[in-house]
Amino acid sequence: MGLFDRLFSPKHNEINEPYISFGRYSDSYKETIRYDAWNRALEAFENENFLESYRQFFFYLKDEKEGNVKCWEENGLLRFELLQGSKKITGYANPQKLRAEAKVVKVENLNVGFMRRLMEQNFDLKYSRFSLDEDNNICIVFDTYVLDGSPYKLYYALKELAVKADKQDDLLMEEFQVLQAVDSTHLENLPDEEKKVKYDFIKAKIEEVMYEIDNGKLNKLQYAGSFSFLLLDLIYRLDYLVKPEGYMMEALERMHRQYYENNGQPVVQKNELLCKSMRELAARPQEEFFKEMYRVKSTFGITHSVNHDRISSFIDAELYHIDWYMEHGHTQIALSIPGYIVGYCMFNYAVPKPDREYFHLYYQIMEPAYFNKLGFSPQYYDPGTGQFDKKGLIKAIKKIASDNKLSFPKLHPATGTLAFDNLAVFAKSYLLMVRNLDMTKVD
């Protein structure tokens, strides 16, 4: 993952925190030297120094913490290798053209079903195309003459190729059993203990929400929006905390699309559809989940960047819903509202780095058992006693501000506004604290 996702890197071993990635990768948190390289790439392209332009372009893409990009010269060619999730993108450039390719799956016998699927998808691709190589590997290919291969075109073309290849391999193998994995030696398998913790968490959270929907005091028809908060919070929480790949990742994205699709369906019907999908997800065998649990490296983010004002506006638009549920004792639904806000932002946006870190801390506060089982020692809230570690929590909040002070010198979280009466009251006060952060940035 990206800059914050590598928070739990070896340099943090002094606090004995495990090396675990959370959430979606974003390429928005680049260092200044990367943006300088982008400018040099544009300048070199304008001067028709194409290979130098591409050298600088791949340096721009490189994330040192990810180890996601390699670029070297060999026999007069500029060769490169990019990692995007479960897929490896390889290619070369010479003074005339550039070509990139990702092997998606291997096929022994051609099948009308998946061949038709890929042909249909070719119509939706803007820069790349599915193809079949001489070794019967289904690939995605992009090529261009250098005269027409500006850094802008390269970025969007390679992103399309990489993201599409990363999504399609597990989906195709899930549906078509004749297909086999290919070119996946770079994947890092997760420890079985971590897989089990994540699997148990998935099952427990889905069961918890389904129980509230089936047995809660509120009428599902009259209070459909209430149950939407529960379901959407669940989708985004699983996506961020489990960081699924393959089928589960696509299933959660599909649920998100189904809910927000403007198709005239009433909210009640959309909720029923999400419940059905969640139950189907929970019914998958444990080994199917385990197959999709591996650590990956990425080059391109799939979310777009927003500023803090966008986050503040979203908090303003949604957080007030919590009041009625708090007043009437519907605690689980009340907590799903700030959870929905945090999850929606992390699912859809590349938020500013401090916002991302404060939202991660929110999850760490709200899911102490999960983080504890993963090996994280701080526990900011004890569900058994209902007590907060106020001192430790405020220290963690201030540390995030301190770590980001060079880029955000006016970042002074108002920890005095936090309320610790109960978990729902705290959640509301915490998001209001985040909403009121001064995120004026110094470049």
C-alpha cells in the first residue's frame, strides 16, 4: 500500500506493531522529488528526448516503500516492470515505440464464455486490449508510438491496463474453472493466523449486522434509511480493515454500485439486495477467502484525490443523523453513521494524509478486539468496561498532528472537545474534531 499503509513498517518496530496493510492504495501521497520527475518527463518529451522522458516518468511512478516499479536499460531498450495488486506489468520502450503487457490468466482450452466476456470488455477499454499470446495466456496489451506517447497518455493507459488486469484474474478464475493463475510469484502470502483473524471478523461483522436487521426494534420498511447506514458501514468497514482481493473485493464494490445506482429502486429493495449479497458472501467456504488473502504492491490508486473541505462537507451532510438514534437508544445504528462517513470517504476518495490517519485511528478505537488479535497493542476503548484510555488516545491524536506538521503547520486538533460519555457520543465528537481541522497546506 501507500505512504500511510506502510505506517506499520520495520521502522516502527520500536512499538512492536505488526506489518499489516489497510485500505486502498493511493498514489496521491508522493514526495516532491516525484513531482519534479514528472515535470522533467514533460520537458524531455517536448524536446523529443523520448527515452529520457520515460525514465523520468517511471521514476515519478516509483514508490520506494512499495518497491512497485523497476526500470533499467538492456540492449538499447528501456525495460520496465510495474506491480499492481496480483498482476505484474512488463514492457519496453525504444526510440520508436513503447509496449506494455500483463498476463492475466492461463488457459488450456478456449471457451466461448470467457472469450466472449473479454471481447465485450475490449469495447470498454480506451487504450489497451485483451489478447492471447503464443503460450495461451490471456493478456492485456498497450502499445504506442513514442511521438504519440506523452507522459499523460502513458499514465492513463498503464493505469487502465494495470487496474483491469488486477481485477480480472481472480474474477475469471472464480467463474471459469478451466483458467489458471499465471505470473503471480511476486505475491506475498499472509500468515494463516492473520487470515483466520480476518475471516472470523468478516463472519462476525456480517452476522452482527444481519441480526440487527432481522431482530432490531425499528421497522425495516418505515426506517429503511437506518438499515442502509448499517449495510453501507459494513461494506466499507470490511473493505478497509480486511483489505480483500479477488472475488470479495469485487463483491463489495458491486454492492456499493448497486446501492448508489440511479435505477429507480426504492431503498427497501436495495437493502434487501445488499442483505442477500452479504449472506452469500458469508456463506463462502473459508478456503475461498484464504485464497484471496495475500499482500500486494500497487502503482496506481483507484480513488481520486479530494481536499479537507470535501471531507468537512460530507461530515456536515451526514453526521446530524446520529442524534435521533442516540436519543432513542438505537446505539448500533447510531454508531453506523460515523462509521459510514469514515468508510465512505476511505472507499471513494484519496483523502489528505492526516485525514486518512485520523480515520484509521477511528477504526482502531472502534474495533479494539480485531486490532488486538492482529497484534496491535494500543487499546483505546474497552468494550467490557466502557472506559476509554483518554491519555493514550489524546497522545495518538497529537502524534498524527506532529508527524504532519511540516506539510500542515496549522494542524492542531481540538482534543478538548472530545466527549467520553459513551462510544456513540465519542464518535460524534471525534468526527467533529476532524471536521474542524485546519488543513491549510504548505507545499
